[in-house]
Amino acid sequence: MQEKPQLLVHHKGDNVGVVVIEGLTSSTNMLCVTTEDNSQFELVSKNDVPIGHKIALQDFAEGDTVMKYGQDIGKIVKAVGKGEHVHTHNLKTKRW
């Protein structure tokens, strides 16, 4: 496993992580760190994902809730597989 993480998860209850490197490509075996307890795990990216964007830590069905920072940040509007890019094309706020 490499030294520097490519994905950060802020809270143990989160179901997405944030890409923290430039140029993350599909099929990368990422080192993931949960900042709440400094635990580590690996996950394979299924897409090229820009820095600052999210990756699913689980499979999501339409209507599922996305958790980040231990908070509900929205709902899935198109199914997403574990390791796939989560962004405005498949995640929407519940506010409107």
C-alpha cells in the first residue's frame, strides 16, 4: 500500500470519500483514510475522478441518502456502484 492517501473519508458513518489527488484514473487501487480515527482501507476507482469530487464507498440505488462529514448531503438520483464517481450527475440536494 502506498504512503499518501488518494481518498479521504471524514466520518466513520460516511458512505462517500473525497479524492485528494490530481489525475485519479479508473482502476486505481486507492489508499483511503478515515480522518476521524486514522483507519485505512483500499478501494478501486471505477472512473477517472477530479480532485475534490466524491467516490461511492458502497453501491447506491436511486433514492438512497449520501452521508459526508456525518451529515446527509443529498439523495442519489441515478444508481451508483461502489468505487464510482458521485457528483451532480447522480446526486441532488433534498432541499428542493
